[in-house]
Amino acid sequence: MINFKYTTYLFAIFFLFISCENNTRKSDVKESSSKNTELKKKIIPIDNGENLLFQRLMFNKETKLFSGSLTSSGLTNIFSKADNQFTVFAPSNDAFKAVDGKILSDLFKDKFLIAAVMKLHIIAEKFDYDTLLNKIASNGGTYRLKTLMGEKIKITLVGNQIVLTDFNGNQARVIGNKSTSTDDGVYYVIDKVMAVD
């Protein structure tokens, strides 16, 4: 009889131990899953129906390399500030592919340098296509926009195409003669990476 009580007691302790260990594992899995979800939210913007500039750049097939460059440069946080409006001139994937491989490699090795180049493509004010055309027309055919880098880019109309000229004289053309509006700004796709020779 003592042996039966002892065996029953051992089984009860064993099952109690297993059930506690199982609960710990379940909570660890839930906690790990929660951490993974939070990490994914930080790395990849979720398309949750919001019409936000950086999200649209990420989900546009033509601007994936530009949005990746913004991420590499650490500039994505500027788009998360409430009430900010931006105009972004986003080089197309083909524009990035046209840059010399060594220059591009050197650019991405230096976070400060890639951030500087990316800032040359961002204006801290919203200029949709019609507004930009009006600014060009009302300023004698040339309008200058101050970038986040502090440099000015010259905007002109050549034929029916908007052309950007950077401080080095490099030119880029707006592809498709249109802008895409979002809740926090507007973006254009351009055919060159500015300030990269």
C-alpha cells in the first residue's frame, strides 16, 4: 500500500512538472512569435490600406531599389513624423542599375554618403505635378527646390517633360509625366540617380 501511494505521488509530481514545462514552452512560443511580428513591422512596412509615401515607394516595383537605399541610409524615420509633407524624386530601378558598379558599391559602404545622396532626392514640401508645372511657368521656365541635403535642384520643362538638374549639372527626367499623391506627400519616378556621375 505504501508503494502504491508513493508511486501515485511520484506520478502526480511528474505530471505537474510536465504541465508546467508545457505552459512555459507555449508562453515562450507566444512571446517569440510576438517579437517576430514586431520585428517584421519595423523592417517591412505593412500594406494596411494607408496611403503613406514610404509604403507606396516600397510596394512600387519601379522604386524598390530606391526604397531599399532609403532603408540602408537610415532615412525612413523622416517619413514617420506626423504632419510632414514631402516630394520625393525616386530614381527607377533601371536608374540604379545604370550607375557604375564600383561607384554604387562605394556609395553603400558609407552610410553618410548614401544618406546625402538620398536627401538630394527629397524635398520637405509637397509639389504635385500640376503645382510643379505652375511653379515652373510662373517663374520664367525654371523653378528651384531646396532638398533635405540643403542643395537646390533646378526644375525645368523641356518639351512636355519635367527635367531636374542637380548642382553638378547632372540631369534626370520625370518618367511618365505624372506624380503619385499620398497622405504625406507625393513622389515622381525619375530616370537617373542625382549627384552620381
